[in-house]
Amino acid sequence: MNLLDEIAVSIENGDADEVKKLTEQALSQKVSAENILNQGLVAGMNVVSEKFKNNEVFIPEVLISAKAMKAGMGVIKPLLAQANIQSKGKVIMGTVNGDLHDIGKSIVAMLLEGAGFEVIDLGADVSLEKFMESIKKEDVDIVGMSALLTTTMTFMKVLIDELEKTGLKKRIKVMVGGAPVTSAFAEEIKADGYAPDAAQAVDLAVSLLN
Ligand code: B1M
């Protein structure tokens, strides 16, 4: 097995120490950061993502693998910035105002990152002002909102209305998700897309930008 395959397998195994060690080893053997990213880290995370989609692994395993991926990302991130590698797109993610549930949102953010998107994770309980400030500051392609409470999912329409009012909705796609959210609700509030889980959220983000 070559080093990049070993990195991918270690991501699948959720072995952060091994991923970090192998990533450093690959760099010392002059493997490019881009190859490590695509053929090692992202390849491993893609396998986990597929298994998650097929109910072969579950949330704890995804979180452990995502943490392992982050260990490798930490090693190559400075080099990727220097190499100016094209990201798939820039996504702002947040759990909506008044809602503290951030586990699902974080999984979506990690899988998007694993798939090659640049993700700005605003965390949980994100106010309209904070969303708008970041959207205006960063040249984002997609805004992702997560909500777990029936009482907070209504915030999603508030942000979409604000994006429409400010003219930003014309160039920014909005995706929504979270346990109480449905595709019918997404359609009603004029979101561009809804995904029921993190793996499908990645597919959705890719399709929104194509
Ligand atoms: Co809360 N809680 N909680 N809670 N909590 C729920 C959501 C609830 C269904 C439990 C219940 O009553 N059966 C219920 C909501 C009822 C409703 O509104 N219909 C509830 C309640 C009522 C509350 C409080 C009000 C309780 C209280 O204080 N009385 C309170 C509210 C606090 C607040 O937010 N203001 C509260 C608090 C909490 C904790 C803080 C204790 C904790 C959250 C910890 C944290 O997140 N850091 C918590 C938890 C853990 C839960 C449950 C048990 C689990 C949620 C979770 O993490 N699921 C939940 C019950 C349940 O869902 N079974 C419950 C796992 C996670 C991976 O799934 O977030 O759905 P999920 O994400 C999925 C998909 O939805 C999708 O991908 C993810 C991965 O596949 N997805 C997206 C998510 N975001 C997406 C975005 C996308 C696309 C896909 O695009 C942008």
C-alpha cells in the first residue's frame, strides 16, 4: 500500500496520530500537499461519507474520522494556502439564532471540508447580524443553515428574506437542514436546497455550484 492509501485508510480507521505522522512522512518524501489532500485525506473521508450514506458507519465514527482528517489538514494547511489550490467553493455554516444544537451542523461542515470546500463555521446560535456580517465580509458561494428546533427553524426564512432584500440572494445559494426541516419547508422559504443528512449535504453543495 502506498503512503497516500495508508493515509486514506487511517482516516477511515479514525486514527488521528497515524494520519498526522503519515502526512508529515509524505511531505518529507516530497509528495505535494495537493496530492496528500485529494488522494489521501479527501479520499479517506469520501469512503467514510459513502459508508455513512449507506448506514455502514454512524455518527461517532464520522466524528472520529473527521477529527483524524483535521489532524492531517493541520499539517498541510499552510502549504495549501501557499500553493493557492482552488477550493470547490466557499461555504458559511451556522446553527440558527436561539438554537444550541451543533453536532449535525459540525458534521456537515467537516464533510464539506473533507470534500474540498472552504468552510467558515460560525458555530451555533448565530444571529442575523452575525450571518450578514460574515456573508458581506467573505466572498461566499453558499450559506448553510442548520436548525434542530421547530421554534428556531423559522429563522431560516428571516435570513433568506434579508439576502433577497439586500440583493445578495442573486449570487449566493442557500442550503438548509436539521431534523425538523423538510424539503417542502425549504421550498416554502425559497432555500435553494435541503439535505436530510451530511453526506447528501455534500452532494447538494456540489450540485448547487454546477
Ligand atoms: Co435538544 N432537542 N434541546 N439538546 N436534542 C432535540 C432536537 C429534540 C428533538 C429532543 C426531543 O424532545 N425529542 C427536541 C426538539 C423538539 C422540537 O423542536 N421539535 C429538543 C429540545 C426540546 C431541546 C431543549 C429545548 C430542551 C430544554 O432545554 N427543554 C434545549 C434547547 C436548547 C437550545 O438549542 N436553545 C435542548 C438542548 C439540547 C442539548 C444542549 C442538551 C443537546 C445539544 C448539544 C449540542 O448540539 N452541542 C441536545 C441534543 C443532543 C438533542 C438530541 C438528543 C440530539 C440532536 C443531535 O445532535 N442529533 C435531539 C433529539 C434527536 O434528534 N433525537 C434533541 C445528531 C445529529 C448528527 O443529527 O443534528 O439532525 P442532526 O444532523 C443531521 C441532519 O439533520 C443533517 O445532517 C446531520 C448529520 O446527518 N443536517 C444538515 C443538520 N444540519 C444540516 C444542515 C444542512 C444539511 C443537512 O445544510 C446546511
